[in-house]
Amino acid sequence: MKASAARDWVPAIGVFVIVLVVWEVGFQVLDVQSFLIPRPTVIGEQLGADWSTLARGLLFTGTEAVVGLIVGVALGTTAGFATARWASAREVLLPVAIGASTIPIIAFAPITLNWFGPESLLPRITIVALMVMFPVMVNTIRGLTNVDPAALELMSSYAAGDRQTLSKLRGPNALPYWFTALKIATTLSVIGAVVGEFFGGPLYALGIYITLQTGASRYPAAWAAIVLACVLGIALYIGAVALERFTIPWYTARETAR
């Protein structure tokens, strides 16, 4: 990591540390009870005490989020390419995608559990895929179609075909839009997996674990699972940012210069 890149993280890390200190000291001085919001040290102790169960739940929920993310991104990208290329595909796929994006998780989760069973990964994978498909599809369409007309005229003047225009102009133009959607999708994938687990699943899965521990008034344990879900989402987001910088360094360099 370059020194300048490392320095960019210093303010965020500093704010994070200050928030933890204020949270710990302030709640201890004010004697805020753990059933409201436990202190960071209490959450940390609970993480250590229940680590074997929480680690298993993190792996299970993380698998649902990652697999659903991959499936949803693949479907959204494919649908975006088809919609941008063919009017007939646009007339069919766009209404379907809009309809799928408006399905509430609370209404759809019990249905998927009935389809595949509560112990299966498929209910949450289906939910995550539906959640992330639409933003990826929309951004892919926007990136492929929102192209500078002068650049299109230049490609036409060189007698470039559709395939060459796609690979040399439309594709590279769509990548920043696609990665923006991917970063949004990483956080949505964790939300979809955890919320989907509220309605059923293995007892160690993070969503059902949060529900059970809250019902038993073990709020530090519930917060420990929430923290792990946050860590999972942040890790996926950082992975998307790293992939973006590796794939389109010219774009990230330009944005940094701005």
C-alpha cells in the first residue's frame, strides 16, 4: 500500500477509535444498561465467549451473501447487456426486473423457506440475488448507453463494428458504473442474507442467532452477531474496492486526482 493511500485511512481510523472511546467511557459514566446498548468491551467479551458458534454462523451467512452476490451480479450484468443491445429484451426484462426489485424481503422470505426448506442455503441466496440484480442491471445499462456521442462518431468513422465498439468504447465506459453497482450490492447482500434468516434457518446463522438472543434478553450476544455482520459487509465492500482499483486503475487515478 502506498504511503498516500495509507494516509487516506488515517482520518477514518481516528474517528472510529474516538467513537469507541466515547461509547465505552460515556456509557459507563452514564450507567447505560446493556439491554439498551452494551459497551464495546461487553460486546468484545461476548464475542470471545460465543466465538465458536458465531464463527460458524459467520461462515454460513457469509456463504449465502457471497453466492447470492455472485448469482445476482451475473444475472444483472447479463440482463443489462441484453437490455442495452436489443429492444425486444428491454421490453421483456426491464418490467420483470422492476417488479422483482419491489418484492419486500419480509413477504418473500417465508415463501422461499417453504420452497427450499429452512436449513438450505437457497432461500437466502435467492433473496440476495434478487436484491442485487436490479441495481447491477440498471448501472450496466446506464454505462453501456451513456456514451459520448463524439466518441461513437469517431468509432463509426473508423468503420468499427458493434463488437469493436463494445470492447473498445462501451465496455470500458460501463465499468465504473458497474463497479459502483457492485459496491452497493456488497452491502445489500449481507442485509438480504441476515434479514432472510430472521424467518428461519440453522440456529447458528447470524440472523436467527440475533433473533433468538434478543428473545432471550441476551443483548450483548445479539450485538456481537450484529458486529460480525457489519464486519462481513465491510470486508465485501473493501474487496469490491480492491477489485475496482485492480481492474480500472485509470479511473481510480482520475477520480483521486479530482
